[in-house]
Amino acid sequence: MKSIVKWWASNPVAANLLMIILLIGGVVSYLQIERESFPYVEVPGAAVNVAWPGASPQDVEEQLVVRMEEAFSQIPEVRRIYAFAGEGFGQVAVEASSGADKAQFMQDVKRQMDSINTLPPAAEKPQFRPFTSQNEVIRLAVSGEDSVTERELKRFAEKTRREIALLDYVPSVELFGVRAEEVSIEISEQALRQYGLTFGEVASAVRNTSVNTSSGVVRTETGNMQLRMRKQADTQKDFEDIVVRQDPNGAVIRVSDVATVIDGFEQVNLLATVNGKRTILVQAMSGPQMDIVKMSRNVHEYVDKLQDNLPVGMTVTFWDDQVDQYNGQINTIARNFFTGLILVCFMLMLFLRPIIAFWVSIGIATAFAGGLAFLPLFGVSFNFISIFSFLLVIGVVVDDAIIVGEAIHFKTEEGETGLGASINGTTMVIKPVIFAVLTTMIFFAPWMFLSGDMSEFTRAISLVVILALGFSLVESLLILPAHLAHLKPVNPKSRIMQVQKTISDSLIYVANNIYRPLIIRAISRKWLTASIFIAIMIMCVGVVGNGYVKSVFFPEDESDQIAITVELPEGTPYSRSTEVLKQIQVAEKSLEEEIEADGGELIENWYTRSRDNNILALVKLVPPETRSLGAKETAERLRELIGEVPDAETINVEYRDNFNGPAIQYVLNATSIEELTAAGDDLMEKLRSYDGVFNVVNDMESAAEEVQFDLKPGAEALGITHAEVARQVRQGFFGEEVQRLPRDGQDVRVYVRYPRIDRESLDFLNSIRVRTTDGRELPLETVADLRFETGTNRILRRERQRAIVISAEVASEKAEEIRKDLREEFFTDFETRHPNVTRGSIGASQGEAELMAELFTLVLIAIGFAYFLVAVSFKSYFEPILILLAAIPFCFCGMVIGHLIMGDAMSMFSILGMFAAAGVAVNDNLVLLDYVHRLREQGMSGAQALIEAGTRRFRPILLTSLTTFVGLLPLLFDQSLQAQSLVPIGISLAFGVLFALFVTLFFVPALYAIGADIRRNISYAWTGTKKPKFFSTFETA
């Protein structure tokens, strides 16, 4: 290895060209790499949706969902099956096991779906959707004045959607808050009786008349001629002119004579507005192969051009653009990075020569440029996670260059000059530098092999860290020595260098006169020293265990919008939904008036949508730097102003950007719905007993009232059957679909049925006639008994059993405390009371538990690999324990102490920061013990070598820790919203390396001395030869 270092150090042209290539590669990659807010994720799995118009949830479950579950369960790679049955709709989600091939699994799902030959005839073609993390990137509001009809607004919004979808870098575009078009041919019962018609006769007339079809080809000598029938109705008049019946005497009955044709929209109550104007939202979604910056620029240019050609009464405005958040994240990280880099460079100038500080800083940029250049080859985009990863690894990257630069500086202080100092200084630390980088790579490798929807996030982190560390190794061992091989002697007359030397000498003074006596005491009282550090570690574990430092899985990021959702019971009149919507709007106006009265700003836009029994309100806030209240305070105040909604099943006011569902969720499974309901009530009662828990609900609370039919005795004798009654009632109320019209790329359904006013009246059931095959018309009430029952409007299934989900909102830092209490104090008795009910976690808690279990296993494997690597290198079983296990647990202590001091909750990002800190700690431990080995090879005793190594290597060990800590100070005190999710990693990394500094300087030497005495005692017991104690050979005089 020395020969390689020597070749590169003596060939500055090669070193400079390599550096330039890496820098250019980084710039080119930066200009061309994909840009997105978060990685686009596709995980093995699929959701299969099947529509069955008019079917009840029970029918969907029995005839669709159960059969699909049975077919999908035959796929070997299936890990979990979730299912949902609703009104006219069924969905089965199939999750694949870790490592399954996404494309092959999707093909298996489609093949199994095709194998089902017992689906209901009225069920529509299944729709397959792979599991992806598609996010909204840009949201436009297409609004219209009162003079603009709903059809005009929808057609224009659809046109806008199609045109934006054709722009470069726009993966897909969707509409939100829109009703599907529908043609309804409405025939009253009176008209059917007056003309002696049936729904079937009218439907058949429409099907047979409204036709577009090809009838073949006439092949003549002069050419071929297509034969076609083009009579498909498309307008209201077209349908009204269709002939239903024609008598032999020439009398004609047309649709217009017996029915009213309404060319309108599906029968869904919907009102969507922005700032009081009817609005449809156009959403540009994320996808693979995208560039959020270019996407935003293209959409902005399109909207700017559109403004000059807008239809009268319509406006198009930007509601949200994620490029603003993306740029904010980039600017925040860049600001913290460059500020930290300047501070690091300043510190190095104080304690090393300015030219060394300069080249070390250039080395950091070179390492990052090299890593960035190779990111596209591994499919990693430039996003929040990858940028965050560069910040994560900066501490270790700078340490490699510092150690090499300081070693060369150390050699120049000993009198060596030029190329010799550069080569000897580099080779002196080459072993600890290489193994520090390798062990840190190993620590981060497990994140690359995690499964699930977090895989792309953790994979990006691992790849960025590994690439940056790899190129930091190349830069510090091959490029930096060439730059420092031409160090000129210090000019003793330079005032700047005199000041710098004074400061540098002060560090050496501290090492010789303060640290040296302390390490002598630490080694002489090694058991006391070790006990103090172990006691601190135990205390830190106790601090976390007793809740003095809270923990959350992910830090809460405040969003720039507030989402208010209210769900009313199924069947609630739409008038009640509009009342609740008005209540929310009044609360918003009151909040605006409060803020304006104080001269502040808060709300930029306001979107509301009421759809049947669901109400949604989105409050877009002004930028963080100008708003008068934070998102959390705004959400809390809005909830107060909204007041009580006594009939609401759920009310949620959400302000978080990374909300993944309620903090506490449990799923209960059972075959009996009665046992399932009783168990759900039991668990909900317990959850409500905890302080701070609210919105305790289950997904079966909403029940629908339904009318059930039973044939009267003797009805069969009249030719009336259950199926016939159900068919005719369905024709009238749900409608018989007669065809689908192609319009603007969508299918418009055409139904024949009763008028809407009749379909919305229970009294009308007494007016219905059931028609027999012989032409008789019998009142429904004469052939069937009607009764009212309570039905289910949705059915959830998990692992092929009926299930209910119990969820509760709670402050995220209290969630684990409540889960622990439920596990230890409640669920044992719960399982005794409900033996036929199985329980499991779902949602966020399930994902957290699975991820942590998988990560724990992979980290243990990584530690094993790192131990093997260091043990082979140092030819010792014991020293890898000093190097690795003295780093990781005590970086945990630093993480805990840091979060306790800063008052922040620990999160998943904190763990990442801890591993990065462990990389710095391993580096320092390797530097110390490698120098101990060198001194012992020169004939020093163990104690003397420890003390000399600690004293001589005090400067690089101190500098690596302090530069990392100082470099992170800007992040720790950054108050911007974009920085808040990054603060936990900064706390863990900064305080982890700071605490690890004392571990390296005192605890590791003490453990080394303890290990030496243990070996001495084992040797004495084995050989009978007594050797002197470890410290007795050291002369203090």
C-alpha cells in the first residue's frame, strides 16, 4: 500500500486530474440527475379493484372478495392479504414477501385473477394497481363563477389535465373534486303503467338503436369499402328520439313520450370550492424518471400562457407547488453545510497550517462530488433523503482528511519535509483510516437491505454514505498527499503564522500538561474509570426507559396546509353535511378576522368539499416566515373555533406533513361478527381511559339502515321469485345500465330507472308494481313483506377473516408508552375474555415494529462483519471490542444526553446520526490503538505506549470530534421549518462524537489496561508464571 501512496504522492498531475475528473463528474451529475422531493417507491404488491354496481357490501364480500382471497393465497410469495368490501365495490390488497420480483408478482396476481370463473356477471373488469408511493407535486385550482356550469368547468379542467400531462417531466395528472358524467333515462311508474312498458323493454330499445358497429368489408375490383352502422346516441335529443315501440297501425312511442332524459352527472352530492368559487383541483403527480424543477417550470410556463386564453368566468391558480419545499430543503441543507464547512476550515486553520485546512476542505468537496457522480448509476435521485445523507456523513468524510493532513503536519513538526513527510505521514495512519471507512460502510450497509415501503429511502441513505466514504478514502490517500507533498517551511517572521503557531502550541500544551496526567490517573484507576462510563451508560438507558427523553418513529414536520376531515354517519342527509361545512367555513373566517385584527397574515387559500357524508377542508397557509401562527397552533385554534359536531363519527384536524395514520392502531380478526364487535368495544373502552387519547374509533361504527324484502306465502304461484323481485327493484332504483358512451377519453354510463324524486322516497315503495311474464302488474306490497334492518356499509378483512381496525389519536411521544401498558397490563386478560379473536398491529405501529426488528437483525450481522474485519487486521480478539463496542453504546449515550439537553424527542433520524457518530468514534479508536501498536513494536511497555499514544494522538482525535461538533452547530440552532426534521440527526451526531471523544481518551485506555490484566491472570492460571501488573512497568518520573 505504501508504494501506491508513494506513486500518487509523487505524481501531482495524476492526483490533480483525478480530482478534476471527480469534480466535473459531480457537476455533470448534478445538472442531469433526477430531482424529486422524496424517492418514488414501488414495492412488491398490488391492489386489485373490482366494481359491482349496486351490490351490497355483504354480496361483494361473499361473491367477490372471498373468491379473490382464495385465489391470491395460492401465490407462494404472498405475505399478507387485506380486503375491503363496500357498496358496489371490492378491493383486495396483496402484499409480497421481501425480495419478491415486482414484475413477476404482478403477473402472478393477474394470472390468479383470470383463473376465477365464478365472479358475478354484473361485476366489471378488475383493475390492477401496483404499490407505489405516488405523491402530489403540483396542485392547480380551476375555478368558475356562478355563471359557469358544472359541465363547462369539468370539460375545461379535463382539457387542462390532458394538456399538462403532455408536458415534459410530468408523469401523470389527476382531477380531484369532480363528478363523473352520466345519462339518466328516467321513467315514472305511472308512465310504465300508462303505456304498458317495462324497464327491460325500454333498455332493450336503447341498446338496439344506439349502436356503432362494423359490419364487415365489401371487396370490389376498384377497392375495399367498409360497412358500418353509426347510430350511437350521444346527446339528450338523440336519446329522446329513440323508438321504444311501434304499433302495426303506425303509432310510435319514443323515449321522449315516456321518459325524461337527463344528460348530467352521477347521483353523488358534491360541492367543492376554493375561496367560495366552485373548483376542480388538477393534481400533477410524482412518478419514475422525473425532475421536479423542470416539471414545475414547464407547468408554470403552461399556466402563464393559459391566462390569456381562459374562458369567460374561469380562473386557474396555483394552490401548491412542491418545488418550493424542495428548494427550501436544498437551501437549508446547503446553508448548514457551507456554514459548517467554513467553521471546520476556520478551526483547522487555528490548529494546523492554513494550507492544510484549505486542501482538507477541497478534499471534502471532491469526495462528495465523486459520490454524486455515481448516484445515477445506482438509481438514486437528488431528493431530500439523498441530500440529507450527504449531511449525515460529513463528519466521517472530514475526519479522514483531517487525520491524514494532521499526520503529515506531525511529520513536518518532527523535521521531515516535502514528499517524504507526505508519504510517511499518510502511511502512518493508512491502516486506521482504511478500516474506519470500511467499518462505517458496514454499519450503513444494513439500511440497503431493508424491505417494505421504506426500502428506497434507506437504500438511498446507504448508497450515498458508502459512495461518499469510498471517495473520501480515495481523496485522503491518493489526492491529498500529492497536494501536501509540496508544503513549504513555515515563515517564522509571518505575523499570521506566529499567531497560528501560538494557538497550535496551546493544544500541544493541553495534551502534555493536562491530558497526560489525567490519562495516567485513568489507567492507574482503570476499574473506577470503566465503572464511571458504564454507570453513565446505565443511567442513559434508564433516562430513556423512564420517559425522560421521549421517542417518536419519525419527527413531526409541520405542513404548509391544515387538513380538516369530518365523517358523518352513513345515510346522513346531505343538508346536514352542508351545515357542518358552513360551520367549518365560519370558523375559518373567524380565525382570519382574529389574525387580521392583530395585523398578521396566516391563510392564503381555502378549499372545501362536501361529498355525501364526508366533509373535507384544506387551509393553505402563507409561507412560514410571514405567518402569524405555526401550523400546529393554527390547527388547535381551528378545532376550538369549529366547536362540537355531536353527530360526527370522526373529526380530524391534521397539520403534519408526514402523517401516516393514527399513532395507535390495532386490527382484530374473528369469524363471528358479534365476537368481533364485543372485542372492539372492549379495546376502545380501554383506550378512552388513557389521558391524552382522543378520536378513538373503529371502522365499523357507521351502520346503514336498509329495507329487506321477503316474499309472501303464495307469491311463487304467481310466477314471482326472489330473484325477479330483486331484479325489478334494482332496475328502478339503481338503474339498468344500457350502454357506455366515449366522451373525452372517459366512459359515460347510460341508465334507465325511476325519476330521482321517486328514488329518494320510502313512500314510493308502496307505488311500485312487480310485472309478471303474463303481463300482470302487482303492487310490491302484495307480493313481499318489507322490513327495516341495520346493515353494514363496509367490511374489512385481513388474512381471509373479517376484521375491524381500532384507532386512536395521541401525542406521538406517548404512543409507545400506551402500547407498552396495553401489552403488559391489558392484552393478557383481553385474550382470555375473547379467545376467538386474534389481534395484531396495523398501520404506523406495525410498520415501525417490523422495520426495527429487521434493522436489529441486520445491524447485528453488520457488527459481526466489522468485528471480523478489525480482528483479522489487528490480530486480536479483544481489541475489536474496544474499537467497536466502546463506540456504538457510548454514541447512544451521547445521543440521549444531547436530546435531553436540547429538549427534542429521539426519532429514526437520531439512530442514523448515532451510526454516523459511531463512525467518527471508531476512527478515533483506531487512530489511538494503531499508534499503541506502533509504539509497542518499538519496545515500549503497554502502559507507556497507551499514555504516549494518547498524548501524541490527542490533537487528531480532538480535531475530528470538535470539527464534527462545530460543523453541526448551525443545524442545531436552525429555526426554519425545513431544518426541524434534520435536527435529531444533528443532535445525535454532534453530541455522540463529543461524548465519544472522552470514551476514546479515557475509557478505551482503561479497558485496554483491564484487558491486559485479565490476560495476565489467565496466563498465570494456565502457565503458573506470574507476570508484572500492567501499570507497574510504567515509570512516572
